[in-house]
Amino acid sequence: MDITSPESVTPPVKAESAHDTKRITAPDYTLCPSGVPEHALSFMIGFAAGFAISFIFYKIALISVVCGTVFGVVNLFATAKNAVSKRSAKLRIQFFDLLEAVSVAMRAGSPLLKALQSAREDLLLIYTEESDIITELDIIVGKFDNAVPLSEAFADFAQRCKLEDIVSFASVYATIEGKSGRTDEIIRETQQIISDKMEIEMEIATLLTAAKTEANIMLLMPVVILAVIGYSGAGFMDTIYTTPTGRIVSTAGLAIYIISYMMARKFSNVIL
């Protein structure tokens, strides 16, 4: 997972519309959109959590600093991956709204290009100029103005975002471009498929909410118990912190805790 700021994957595209003429850099949706401050915050959160947990298990500052650094780096990449996933999820919803607006315009008799331009105006009532879907619309229309077929513009969009629904739409449109009058029907069918998948995913997320809460509590309780007993147990845990056998037990316990955390996160994150 690359956590650097997004860079262009294609040359800048000149997008022209009735409202604006500007140079647009095509975003790569596989790169983390976060900046340096967000990366620093992610590292500090991971470092603090790793330091606190390892200090509870070992009570040795040097080991805690090392563990905190490792946790910070891991959390940095995990947060970057999560940011990419969230951006992709938002783009998918925006694409659904785009298809809905385009479908309405095409049912009113507009060709696809005019429908895209009309959809841009409608989407600006919901999203800002800087939103991903508006940027993509400007890129697609700009490429068409530069004699690039819409099928190639959609294919480039699909390649950069790697979302299954957009990839499928781009593939189908490339097949029927200029050969069929069923574009409006295909857009409606794609919109319906995305809608059905989103509804199922929302139902699964609702069902998993309680399980995720329980998992978080179960992951927190061992650390809390160790902290309470270690600092207010009147020497009950001293053997753990002062003998070689105790250190081995602490290390084994920390390893089991980390493995349990990873398994809990993996099992509670269901992605269709």
C-alpha cells in the first residue's frame, strides 16, 4: 500500500465546459489521499497504543519504545489502506448518483454526452467541485472534446479506480458504443445492480455492528485487567516483571493478544 500523496497516472487533461476551462490531473484511487499531517497523526496513535500495551506487559521503557514504533508504522499503513477503501466506497456511491442523473437525462431524450454534462450540473447540488465524481466527469468530457471516445475515457476511469461496478460498466459500454441504442437501458441496469449490492452490504454491516462492539470490548478487557492488577495488585504480578520465566510468559501473552486482535479484525470486516 503506497501511502504517498496521489500522483497522476495519465497526462493532465484539458477539460472544457460551459462553466470552466482548466487543467485536471487524473487521480489514482489506489494511492492514499491523506497528507503528511494525517500520516503523522496515524503514527502517533499507533505509537501511543503500542507503547502503552507493551509497557503493561513488560514495564521496560526501551522495549515499549521499540514496540510503539513498530505499532506506529503498522497503524500508518493500516490507516492508509483504510483511507483508500473509504475513498473507493464514496466514489462508488457518487458513481451510483451519476448513473441516476444520466439515466434521467437520457430518458428526456439527451444523448450520452449531453446527459453527462447535465448530470454534472445536478451532482453539483450534492457534491463540491473538488469531489472525485465531478473531477472524473470533467476528465471524461475533456477527453471527448479532444477526440477521445467515451469508451476509452470510461476505461481509463475504471482502470484507475478498480471498482468492479465501474469496470463492468466500462466494459459493457465499450462493447456497445456506436452499435446499440440500449445505452439508457444498460445504465439503468447497472444502477440497479449497484443499488442491490449496496442494500445487501448495509444489511450485513448492521448485523455486524453488535459483533464488532463485542470484539472491541473483548480486546480491551485483557489490557485493562493486566493494568489494574499490575499497578494495584500489591506485588501480585511482580514475578512476571522480574524473572526470566515471567518475561517468557509476558511475551507469549503479548503474541497471543496481537494474533487475537488481527483475527478479530479480519473476521469482523466483511467485504463483498
